[in-house]
Amino acid sequence: MSGWEMAGIFAGAVLVMAVIQKISGAKTPFRAALLSMLSGVLALIAVNLCSGFTNVSIPVSMLSLGVSAFLGISGVTMLLILQMIL
């Protein structure tokens, strides 16, 4: 994918998350959406940094980044559960 396609996908995801945050009653929907996405990506990084101790890691790919950014910490938790089951 080119850089413009990735930027478009990211902008679309931020807009969708902002709409969801606005519907849920957030006072600042764009900031809440960005914080949710950032917390998911940071959780993915934290899981992979701790993989030496836990022997559980999530391979970083476009899918795992997308799930962790769009769903946040709950998405990373879901990926961890799937990784442990499979």
C-alpha cells in the first residue's frame, strides 16, 4: 500500500472512532478517539516487550495494528486470547 492509502485509512478510522465517541457522549470525540487508538497500539507494544517473560507475543502486522488501533485495549486482549488458544 502506498502512503496516501495508509493515510486515508487512518483518517477514516479516526473519523469513525470520533463518530462513535460522539454518539457515546464524549465531550471531545476526536481526542477520545485518538487516545483510544493510542492506548491500543501502546498495549500491543507492551505485550511484545513483555514477551520475553511471558512467552506470549502478537506478531505485528497490518491486521494486528488495525485491530489494536480500532478496538483499543480490548482488541489487544482479544488478540492475546486468540494467540493463546490457537
